[in-house]
Amino acid sequence: ITATMSVLSLSGWLDLSSVLIFLFVLLILVDLIKNKAPKNFPPGPPWSLPFVGDLFRIDSNRIHLQVAEFAKQYGNIFSIRLGQRMVFVNGLKPVKEALVEHGENFVDRPSLPIFTDIIQNKGLAATNGYQWKQQRRFALHTLRNFGLGKKSLESQIQVECRFLNEVIGNTQGQPFEPLSVVNNAVANIISCVVFGDRFDYSDSYFQTLLKLINEVVYLEGSIWAQLYNMFPWLMRRVPGPHKKIFSHLRILTDFVKLKIKEHKEDWDPSTPRDYIDSFFSEMEKWKDDAEAGFNEDNLCYCTLDLFAAGTETTSTTLNWALLYMIKYPEIQEKVQAEIDQVLGPSRLATMADRANMPYTDAVIHEIQRMGNILPLNVVRLTTKDTTLRGYTIPKGTMVAATLHSVLFDETEWETPFTFNPGHFLDSEGKFRRRDAFLPFSAGKRVCLGEQLARMELFLFFTSLLQRFTFSPPPGVEPTLESKVGVTHSPIPYKLCAVPR
């Protein structure tokens, strides 16, 4: 009897193991068939693992450099598997061909699980089609109404320059980390536009919110977010850093919802104070067109998009700016000489001064190029089957038109890997525009805050170098080490600001 039971038990185990092996092989076959490269698809690595694809090849902290290496190996248009097949477009001409010449074909955003689970693809950044067009139109119109490109917003930035200079002056030449105060200064500009008010540098709650934005932007570009998008059913159930994305965004959305609630209590339709007030009025106009997205839920996510994007990208660029100035003091001196010549010691710059300050303008452009803050761009989705440079990219394919490859295109820049303001100066020292300067992307999804960012960068940068000379702490050699999330930013560093 015992022997018979053992045989039955063994046969049962064999049956179970056979079923499991069969299911595993079946899953692998389904994965291979599902992810088989379509005919005439861009080339890529010759083999990848089941389920995870080429994820094992990726180092998220240098992915932009790996993409450049893949491009040298497989060509400017190649594909890799990150859950699903994804196409990377590299170099100025291919990127412009995709985003500008075929702009309508590459205008959508993919519906990624990490965004659908958090914001249900609402807001400005993640939406598509009719709703996206209406929200983008309204956001641009409202930004202009509240000063974009006008003297009023210029004056507001100048006032914030004074606040920032005062806070930095209080360090009395001692080493400090510039990130938090620069973050606060930049955040205050977009805060005035969307919330109608600025926040004091001593406001610890606001400082916490800015830190949460920084961490979310970093984590959204991490391997954890990629795993979430590949295996959402699993990652929803396991602990890890990806959970912070959700908890941080809950705090940020609660903050925005509180601001919306405060606005509702004293809203006067005849005198809108900011983006939120203007959105309330728009809700009345579009109440019979639900597809346009003018509702309170969407207001929260649109406001958060503007606040976060309007803070993170410009403050990261200014953070790079100060690092490059302490790294290259001779360039800092030349900028200060031009500032002294055009502005003198105390008159704050206006945007009209930029034309008379070609070297300063060139340095700011070179900071943006080398800072390379959005190396992979924001991912797009093809809206129809598209032929790009002989390759067929089917509808619904994720595409990254990489900005790193444009800003460091070896056929476009004389010294692509060297910090060289001369890239933006002609033989007479006058400023010159470059086709390959695309830090704000291109085409229909070009950054809607480009004009605001350009204004902030020029006014903040000239104000800081007019007032202070920046240097590394004694005995410290500045390093250009960086970290990569959604944005490419310097690792935290300290500097000294000595009044001039």
C-alpha cells in the first residue's frame, strides 16, 4: 500500500510539474509571438529575454549614454524591448523629420500603467486628442493673459530675483547647497501664474512639496517605474520605491485641491487672478462639452502639471548653471564683465538687454545644451502606421525622439562634448542660433513653457552673477557627476557666494 501511495504521489507531482513546465513554455511562446518584430521594423539587439525584453541591458542612470551607444551599433533609428518594442530616433535630421515633418503621426502619448493608475491620463502631459488640444490651447492663452512675454511677468521675476539674492546673501560666503533656494525662486514664478501667490523661502511645507516633486521626477525615470509599466499586476502588490510616487503625488494633489477649494470660496468671475480662476470660467463655457475636460478633477491635474513642470526643468537648468560657473571660473568672469558693461552694478536686466549681451546669452544656451535636462525627451506614440527613413513603425508604437542625440550631434557641433559658449557665437562675437539647439523639443508637443523658461533663465542668471561671484568650497574640486530620472540633474553640491 505504501509503495502504491508513493507511486501515485510521484505521478501526481510529475503531472503537476508537467503542467507547470507546459504553461511556462506556452507563456514564452506567446511572449515571443506577441513581441515578434514587424516586417521592416527598426533593428536592435539580436535577442532579448522573455517577458523583460532588453531591460537587463539598461542602466537607468546612464540610459541616455547607452542609447547613444546603441545608435552607433544599430543606426540612428533602432528598437529595443522594454516590455513592448520601443523605437528610438536619434540625431537632428531624423528627430526633426519625425517630430516636425511627420508631427501629426507622433503627437500622442502612450497610456502607461503608472500614469493611468495615478492620474487616469488626465492633465496636460498625458492626454491625447481633442481634450489635449483644448487644454493646451487654454493653458497657452492663460499663460499669455498672466504676463507671458509681457513686462508684467518680467517685473515679477525681477522682484523674485531680489528675494533670491537676499537669501543667498545671508549665507555670508559660507558653503551651502543652492538647490532648495533656486527651486523656491523658480517655483514662485509659476505659482504666481497658477495659484496667484508666491511662497516664502522659510515656508517648510512648501519646501517639502518641492522636494517631493524632485523625488517623483527622479523615480518616474527609474527602473522601478519601468517595472511597474511592464508588470503592473505584480508591482501594485509588492513594496518598493515605486510606492513613493503614489504617496508623494497624493500629498501634491491634496495641496492643489486645497488651493482650488480656497479659490472657489472667493472667486469673482469678473476679475480672474490666475490659472485656477480662469479655469472656473472656462468650466462654465464648456459645461455642455464633457470631452474637452473642463471639470474640477481635470483642473487639479492640469494645475499640478503646470506647477511641477514649470518648477523642475528651469530650476534644474539653473542648478547646472551655477555648477558650470564654479567649474569654469574664467567663463564666469567673462559673463560678469559683460554684465558690468551693459547693466552696471545694480540695474536689473530686462529681456530687452539680452540682444546687447551675446556672450551671456551664449553661455546660457551652452548650459542648456550641456545640462541636457530631458535627454530622452517625453515618450510619444504613433497615431498611424508610419514610414520613417525607410523603416515601418506601426500604429501604437512607443517612440523616443532623443534630445541628447541632438544636443550632442557630432555632425552639428564643433566640440559636442566640451562646454564651449563659442557654439553660439559667430566670428564677430555676435550671438548665433543653431538648428540643433532643441532642449524644448519640437513639433506639436514642443514645451508650452518655453518662452517662460527662457525669460526666467536670462533674468535669474544675470541677476545672480551681477550680485555674486560663485566658487567651490575651499579644497573642493567641482564635479559634473549627475543622476538621471525623467530629468538629468547634477548630484547635490555646495558652493560659496561672495558678494561682488
